[in-house]
Amino acid sequence: MNLLPHPPVRQRGMTLVELMVAIALGMLIVAAMAILFANNSRGLAETERSGQKIENGRYALELLAGDLHHAGYFSVFDPRQVPLPAAMPDACATDAASLKAALALHVQGVDEATTTSLACLPDIKPGTDIIVTRRASTCVNGSAGCTALGANAPAFQASSCSGVAELGSGDVSKYFKLDTSTANLTLTRRDCATVAEIRRYLVRIYYVANNDVAGDGIPTLKRAELGAGAFSTTSLVQGVEQLQVEWGMDTTGDGNADVYGASPGTYLGCSPGGSPSCQDQWSSVVSAKVHVLARNLTPTPGHADKKVYVLGRVADAATGAGDPRQVGPFNDGFKRTVFQEVVRLQNPSGRRLTP
């Protein structure tokens, strides 16, 4: 039986047309994937920018609220016993006499600051507010976890001794001591023998600077804190572009805010030596409405911020608060958010509460 040979198998590949179609389809798929990846990357970057902005804004409020909450704390001493200063104190003063004179004013502020509002503050962003708080530390010097009292730094001590040399003397200057030398802090506790607790005396000034580091253009919330004869400045939160405060004044003596105003120093046309005096107005502050405008640290491509933001109300000499305080539009690529909180100043308000 003769077997016929199989015909040879012919090898076939892709034609040039098929190859070109496959390459074109592959390029389309790669391009689509690249576009998807780029969009996802932009979305992720924008989410990170937004998250950082929200975190910064909330943290700024937390820092400010915490210090305002403790303003006017002086252990067992009631600062209302100290006469109000004859004029509004210089918040940048560092000598013991000036610090004692200003002790009765637990808070102080500057509305719509200029670059020269306070000499101890570098790089102030014009048009923002400044907050000054005064108090004793809530922890006793030398205790665990308490920041140590630096050499020649101001310290506070309150007496609990009813003896004639201290509380029984009738002389308010012997009820407390504020000094830069611990050797002069000799007041005693209730037994009139044991040395009374010594605490750091804190003067902190919060403000918005044009830059975090010189020339970087990042608006930043900063704090100047009194140390040994000078203020040292610390960057706290980047991206804080505006700080505005409305101060709540207790005009009836019951510990509650009756009038809010951006500038207690101008309310009712007060003057340093007049009636009412500006010092009286500041000593009556029992709460604060804090407004913070935070922005992204980097601009969003293709975005133009055309919004107008409301940060409380402008000062009014007759009513305390006037028209809404508006900022913007900025017409730049940064996205912004307003954060605000009402803070009760527990120590001065608590002393005023009606039983």
C-alpha cells in the first residue's frame, strides 16, 4: 500500500498590518493607564494637601484654645487684688517691675497688627491679630514632667501663710512674688514654715508671620515666649494665613461674656486714663472667639481661589462688633478653610461667677 506524502506545512506569521494594529492598541492601553495613574497621583496629592491643611488648622486652634483656657492662672493667688496698670503694658517688656505691673491683665491683644506693632516679634504679617497670655505654669518647678525653670527666667510664687509677714500683712505685694532669682522667692505655705511652690511665669505672644523660614513665603503661626530676659520665637503651625479674635467682655460681673469686640482697647471710646479705661476693658475679658484661616502649603494646579472668607467682625467703638470681617478673594492656586472656636477663659470667668 503506497502512502501519499503529506503536503508540507506552511509557516505563517503576522502581517505588517496586523503588527501595526497591535502596536496601536497597545499604545492606547498604555496611554490610558498613564492618564489613570496621573489622575490618581493628582487626586492623592490633593487629598494629602487637604488633609494637612485641616490638621494644621485644627492644631492651631487647639494650641490657642489651650493657652487661653489657662490664662490668668496664678495658683492660690487672686490677681484681682493687684491694681490695674496705669497704662496698657508693653507686651515685650522683660524686667520684673513691668511684669508685675502687667500681671493683672491675663490677656492682651493687638487688632489688625502692623509690621511694627510689637518690637519683640519679627516678620509680623500685617492685618492679622496678636494674642498675649499671662499666667503661672500649671506644674510646680522641679516636679516630674515639668519644664525646668531656666536660670534668670521669671518665676511666680503665691503665699498660703496667714501670718503678719505675708497674707496677714494687708499688703498685696507680700501675697505673691514674681522674680528672676529663686533666691528671692521666700514665701511660705499654710504652716508658714515650708517654702511655697515655685512655678514658671509664662508670657506668651501668638502671631502670624509672613514666613516660616526667612524667604520661604509660607505664612506660619508662631509663638514668642519670655525666657531669661528675652523672648524666643518658635514656629508652631505652617499654612496659618490669618488669625482674628473677638474678645468676650463681662460688663455685668457675672462671669459671662456680654459683649464681643475685636478691640476691647477701643470699646466705648476707652482711653488709658479715662473711664472706662482700656485696662478695665481688657481685665473684663472672659472668653474669646478665635478665627483661623489655614491654606494648603502648595498650590493646586488649575485652581483659582475666588472665595471671600468671613473671620468674625471688625471692631466697633459703640457696639464692640461691627460689620463682618472679610478677606479675599486671593485669586491664587491655594485652597483655604476657616476654623473657629469659642474659648472660655476659665480662671478670670470663674472668679467672677455669681454664687
